[in-house]
Amino acid sequence: MADGPTDRLAVADAVATASTGSYARIVASLIRVTGDWTLAEDCAQEASTLALTRWPAEGVPANPGGWLMTVARNRAVDVLRRASVERRKLRELAALALTEPEPEPGPAGEGEIVDDRLRLVFTCCHPALSPEARVALTLRTVCGVSTADIARAFLVTESTMTRRLTRAKAKIAAAGIPYRVPTGPALAERLPGVLAVLYLLFTRGYDADGEPAFADEAIRLARLLDRLIPAQPEVAALLALFLLQHSRRDARRDRDGNLLTLDRQDRARWDHAAIAEGVAVLARVRADGPYALQARIAACHATAASAEATDWGVIAGAYDRLAGWHPSPVVELNRAVAHGYAHGPAAGLALLAAARAGGALNGYPLAVAAEAELTARQGDRERAAALFRRAADAHHGAERRALLDRADQLS
């Protein structure tokens, strides 16, 4: 590979892509063998740094993720050797394959599915940790989100977040929290937290400017969890929700990269195999629950032949039940939009006003965008355009452009 500026940019992109796809696997594998979270994270980061130095001269390897795994593993071997760690761990680490095959589930009724990343998620979600620590640790260790970005999300300084993450990892070590997927009552106790983390991981990948690899990883882990405990309806519901939502990933933008609303997407570009799988998984879920209701809403959108054929009455009813299961301002906002399409914009605006009454949606840009859309459907184009521009001021990137485009259409 030539050593020029353009090639270095291409290499940087290749390193970023490989690191995103391999970080969690590398960290999880090294934690399993060494039991040292900091060592695992440091070695994964050092492998990416070394790739930026060597790949411009040597070329991007055929298996970038495998290259990073090998370098991280070798770095850990060196550290452990210098620290005189017991020979057993050293031999196990050195014997790690260059790339590891995907795990296969055990026979029905047999304990755990062996997958390092799934073990890592359950460890991060241990109830001994505070909810905030679980989310932060999962974002850092499973998703590979930088400490600075996590700190911004939690509205604290980077040094404060670094200390929180360090304390969380120290608590895992001090409490002897096992690095495994639990069984029996412990599994039931930990499951809601794990599902919430997978939902967060998927959302981070599915957002307009998110990293698609996160959504793919959430789907993969949800599949493993569904195979582990197929009798848990909310696990199947979460998997169905992911499949149905992600089926639209290739149709969400036009050729210029602009976001397309659901009614403007080319449904021929949707992943109909994923939709069929999602519908089949959802068919196993008989009871309502927060994820089941969201999956049923997604299924209504995914199976409609056109935007006009969408059964908004069913969707509005599902949001009514979801508000009972999981009352929140965001659910009430979506409920208002659904009722606006099912029963007319006036009904939607009335529900939106009620949702805003407590002040929880004050300053929330999606509430402004929802008001703008309902106002446009009511016929007040000038006010709707002004509201869309106001909502755009609180967004950036693709979402901002989409809101401004909508305002221009109404002007």
C-alpha cells in the first residue's frame, strides 16, 4: 500500500471499522482468560493504535479483526509474563486462536450458551452495581464507547466517569462476581437489566448517526439469549423488535444520505427476510409486555403494503396499553402521534398537550417535531414550518437536515 495522505485516511477508516466490530470480542475474550478488565481494555486499545502505525506500510490485513485479536492477545501475554502471572493463565491466553468460531448452543436443558460477549453483558449488569454503573460499564466495555462520550451522556466530567468505571470494575473483582451467564433465579433477576442494555445497544446503532455494528451486535446477542431461554416472552419480543426495526436500515436514506421518513421510504428496499423472521418470532409471544407491544407496533409498520395501508388504529391501541405498562413522557408523545394518525390531528394535539402538562417534555425536540407534523396535517403550514425549524435547531447531522427539508416543503 502506498504511504500517502489518502491511503492513511483509508487505513484510519479501516482501523475504525475493524475496532468497532472487534473491540467487544477482544475485550471479552481477554477478560475471560485474565480476569483483568483494565488489562483487556488497554490491550484492545493498543492493538488499534499499533494498526494505525503499521497498516499504512504493510497494508490492511485480510482479516483485520483477527489481526487486532492477535496483537491484543500477544500484548497481554507480554504483560502477564513480566508480571509473573501463574503459568496456567499464560498458557490459556497464548493458546487463543487467531479467530474464534461462533459459539454453538448446548443441548436443550443444558446450562449456558458459551459466548464471551454474552457473559460480559451479564457481568456488567450484575445487581451489585448501581443502574448507572451498569449502563456506563456496558457502554464502555461492550460497546466500546469512549469514556469522554459516556461522561457527556451522564452530564459529568471525564475524570468523574473514569473513577466511576474504575470503581465498578473494582467492585466486580472484590465481590467475586462470576464471569458467566447465570441460571435459575439469578437469571430471572438479572434478565430485565440485560434486556435494557441490549435495547440501549441497539438504539445506539439504529439512531440516525449511530454505528450500525452496534445494532448488529445487539441482534446477535438477542438471538443467543433467545436460544438460551426460549420460554421468556420478552426476550423473543425484543429480538422481534430488533429484526423488524433493522429491516428498514437500507431504505432510511436517499442517495444523498438524507433521512427519509417512513412514508417516503422505498419498501422494496426493506429486508423482507428479516421482517418474516421478526413476525415469526413475535408469533411465539402470546402475552403483552413492554417489548412485545413495541414489537407489535413495529410489525404493523413493517407488514403494511404502503404508508396509507398502515393500521394506525391498532398502533394507537398498542400505545394505549404500552402507556399502562411503561408510563413515560416519550411513550405519551408517541401515543399522541399514533392517535393523530388514527383519529385525526386534533386528537393527537390534545394528547400531546396533556403529555406536556407536567413539563417533562419541555425543551424535548422530538415533541416539537411531533407538534409540527400534527399541525401540518391540520392545515397550518406556516406554523408547522416554524416548528420544524425550531426542532432542527436542537438537532445536528442527518436529523437536522431532514427537519429543515420538511420545513422547506411547507414554506
